[in-house]
Amino acid sequence: MSEKQTGNNIDEIFKKAIEPVNTEPSDEFWRKAAEDVISRGSKLNEKKASRWRAIAFILGAGLLMVGYFAYKMENGLKNVEQQITAVKNAQNQNPEKANGNINKKDNDSPAAPVSNNNQQLARQSINTNKENSAKYSTPSIRAEKTGNDKYASSGKTGKPQTIVAAFNKKSYNNSHHKTSVEPPVNIANNKIISETKQPQANASNENTANNTNASEISSTGKPIQKSVENGQTPEYAVKANTQTSVASIDSSKPLQSLEQSQTENPSRFSLSAFFSPEIITGYNFKNNDLRGSQVESVIKSEEKRNFSFSAGTKLEYELSSCLSISAGIGYQTFSFNFNPGVIYAQKQSDGDVGYSITTSSGVVECPYYYGAPKVGDSLTMNTNSTRRYLEIPLQLKYAFINKAKYKLYLNGGIEANVCLGESTTMNWQDYWNNSGVATVNSTVGSSAMYFSYYVGMGADYKICKHISLYAEPGFHNAISSIDNNTPVVSYPWIFSLTTGMIYRF
Amino acid sequence: MELSEEELIKGCLAGIQAFQQMLYRRYAAKMLTVCMRYAANREEAEDVLQEGFIIVFEKMHQFRMQGSFEGWVRKIMINKSLEHLKKANKIYPVLDIDNIADKFISEEDVLNLIDTKELLKMIQELPPVYKMVFNLFVFEGMGHKEIADMLGIVEGTSKSNLSDARSLLKKKIYKNLLIEEKSMYNERKANGE
């Protein structure tokens, strides 16, 4: 070696020697790297799922609130309509009372007899006719016998009698005879809804000289005839009954009952609860890599679907008599067995050798604790998996047969299905007869959410005014896959038989 | 077919695990060499590498597809290494050093006689601040001003630290070469030459 001094020589030496070198990390590093990737994926999925859970919760709460406010609004409107109907009915029934038509002679009433001063007026009570009691009721009317055999009023026919009095118009005009509008009576209960108070008529012009008999106002509000003495113009003295009187109602037109008014103005909202047994009838598969077709055939042969179901609630709004829209929320669970028989240890995506199975919803990595497996080692295994979803349907229903008691309809729409979790239980046994049960709560490649469309046809039977039962077979088909980044992605076909109960507000 | 940097980055940002694993495989070996130049030993280098990759995934959305992605990852690894050294309080000035006479060292002799791993070990055994300055100047091509700003020292100190690092490395190489020459001599003697 010569003794030549150099400054940058050492830089070049190290740069040339070291820069192109790659140093392979240890197994421990790769194990940690794989864990990091898996945990990153789980966190992302969890984040997406919790975001959709929050949206579903907000939608569900929003739907309930809308339903509640709509129900309240409908009730309020109903009350207003009832009151308007009642007022109209009262006006229709008692136009004469309101106008005080005192000159009219009622054809039903007998002619007012002329009474003699000396004759005793017989008092007769008019009893309420039982036949008409459901329709109207009349107060007891006291009438005086004006003649030998004639009475001022008679309740024998049961019809409300109007008694025409020949009276002094002047004296009438001076009276303060007024009546207020009488409200309708609840026919069904034969109760008085409200009462009319008739003011006390002023008896200032009462001719008390000869006929001081108190006369009373009939139920129709007309003055009762008073006895007249010897050619004198009969006068009447009206002594109104200051007590409340009961309104009489035309029996030919029964009043609209509360129930009737409700039937004519039903709410457009209804709430239903449903339960639907479901079964995945098949999958549409899409291969992502060269192994896809092989994996697809394994899934088709080894995966056996178990009983699955969904249950939830829907809020429906009637756009018209035939068309309605609904939205809801439900809990859905799918269960299936996957029995590949023997599986072999292979190099996994993280570089380590291990066991995994590829199912319709992703890759399940199987933990094995009896030493590090080598390529070619095998396990006998059978598994059971359960996937849980939050289902958010939005549907449009068309009733093509719509009768009073039943209807047949077509229903269709879209659904968002948020994955709530997956769980796989594995029973395994290795070559050396070691065995165990392992449960894994994650599936690599499983989608946090997928969309599907739904079509179905159903029948709805009304068992009473508010409640009906329905049954609706239908099909759901996935629009987006339930897994991604796996050798094969799956789009399930699901048959369901939805049954439920609807409550109409 | 190998994916381009852009495709790889997009796949990683989309959260696709296969792409994330691919990123590890593509850059881990190269970046470990970088980390080993700054760390005291392999274990420390792998820890820094692990932490560096976590930062790469977290900050990947900030990479604007301008320039080399490998260079961006390398900078993250270097910063992580520096952070590691600072945390361990290993960045301290070394003022006293044995000056050795500058002797010419043949590049050919070094590359033929001394293993790359030995050379890497020599760098690892340098005092931390010398190691940082030497690596940043020689391998990353940074200037003394930039190095001084990064390490929080003055430019003059960076220059003197580089000179000292070179001296130490030469010393080690020389010592190694002497050992090699001695062993070669003994071998020839044993063969009867």
C-alpha cells in the first residue's frame, strides 16, 4: 500500500460497497408486518361499519320521529274535521229552531184546540218512545187538557210533536224566546253531548187573567198552546223551562258516529313488524385471479347454507289507494357450514406458512398452536360461520287488487346491508391427532356493507280496522359483492318469506 | 406483472391488504439497509423500519405523486432513525478523537478483502452523531448546512464531525486490512510459498 493521502476515497468506498445492498428482514419483522396489515384492515372495516351503524340509527330514529309527528298531526286533523262535521250536522238538523219559525203549523201536530177558561187542563207527560230512544230523546212535556178529549200534545206516536199554539203574535214578539243551536246527540250511547239552555221567556205579556196555567216550551222550542177563554185571542204565556232540555233529532238521519268519521278519514301511515325466514339460494361469482375458478368450485361444493332469518320494523306511507312507500330497519343473520375436509398448510399472504379457508364472504385464517406448520402439513376441519347484518330497506308497494278486507300487491325496492360482524367456529384435527376448537371473529376481505335489490308479491288481510296480517315471498339479489380482494367475490341470491303484522294509525 | 408506484399507492390508500403487503415486500429489504446504517444493531434497525412503515401508511395520502416514492419512504426512515437516536440521547458531540495518519486505502483492496457486512458494521459502530453526518453526507447527498439544520448543530461542527467519521472508518478499515494481510501471509506460509 502506498501512502497517498486522500479525502473522499473513503466515501466512495463505502458508497459503492453498501448502497446497492438489500438486507432481508427477519421472520419476526414479517410477522409484525402481517399483524399490522390485518389490524389496519380491521380498523378500516370497523370504522366503515360504525359509520353505517350510526347512519342506520339516525335513519331509524328519524323514521320513528316522523311517524310519531305524522300520527299526532293526523289525530289533530281528525279532531278538527269531527268538530266541523258536528257543527254542520247541527245546522242541518235544526234550521227551524235557529230561525224561530213560529208561524209554521206542524202537520204532525193536532190542531190547537180552543180551551175554555173553566176547563181544567190535563197534564200529560210525553214519554220517550223506546223505539226512538236510540235516535233521539225528548223531554217530558207537560201539556194541559184543553178540551174534553183533546190534549195539547201527545207523545203516543213517539215522534217528536210540535205543538202549535194560537197565540198572540205581539205577545210572542215581546218575549225573549230564543234558542241556541242544539248540538247533536250521540245516538249510540244515547247521551247528551251538549245541551241547550233556553233562556227564560219573559212572561211580561202573559195574560194571567184567565189562564194562568204555566205553559212550557216543547222540545222543539215552540210554545205550547194555552187555553183561551171565550173568543179571546188565545194568548200564551211562555214560561220557559230554565233547565236544560234535550235536543231532539230527526230519526231518519242518524248522526255520523265517531267511528264512522274515523273510517272516512283514515291515517296514511302504518307501522309493521316483520319476521322473515331466509335462505341463500345461490351466488353469482366473479373471479379475481387465476385461483378464482378453483375457489368457486370449492365454495359451491362445500358450503352448506343453514336456517337464516331477518326481523324488524317498517314504516309505510300511502301515496294513493294503490301505491305506498315504506322504509324500515331489520336485523339479519346468515349461517352456513363449510366443510372442506382436509386443508393443507400453504404460504399465506403475509409470507408465513399457515392454514386458511376461502369462503363465500372472504378468507378465514385458522390459528394453529402446535408449532409452525410446514408446507404440505394438513388438518381435517369443519366450520360453522354466522354473518350478521343490519338491513335498511326502502320499498315501493303497488296493490293490484284492493278490496275492503284484503289486497294483493307487488313490492320492490333497494336495501343497504351493513355488516355487524362475522364469527367462524372451527373444529380441527391434525395428523398427530391433536384436535381443538377455535373461533375467529374476523374474515379477511369481508365487505363492511353491500347493496341489494328486492322484489316480492304479497297478500294483506285486514282482521280489524287498524290491524292486518300479511305474507310476502320475495327475492333479494346483491348488487355489490359481500367480499372484496379475495380470489372470488360473491353476490348472493336470497329467497325470503316475510310475514308480519301491520298497524294502521 | 409488477405494479407501478402509482397503482401500488392507490391500492394501499384504498385499504386493500394485498397491496399493503406488496409495499412491504418491495421496500422492506432496501430500507432495512438504510436503517442499519443509522442503528446500532439489526434489532434496533428492524424496530425503526417497522415504525417507519407505520408512518408511511399513515402519511401516504400526503404523497403527491411527484418524485420518487422510494425516496419519500427513505426520508421517512431516516427521520425515524434520527428520532430514535434523539430519544435515546445518543446525539452528543464527540470532540476528542485520535488522529491517525492518513494512509491511502485501495478501494479494490477494501472491496475484495472486507465483507460488506463488516463495512456496514463499521458504520454502525461509529458514534451516533458521526454516523448521522457521514450517512447524510455520503449516502443521502445532503450539504453541511442542511445536515446542521437537521441535527441542530452548526455547519462547522458538521464538517469536523464528517472528517472525524472518515478518520475512524479508515482506522477500522486499516485495522481490518492488516488483519487480512496477516491471515493471508500465514496462509501462504502454511502452503509453503
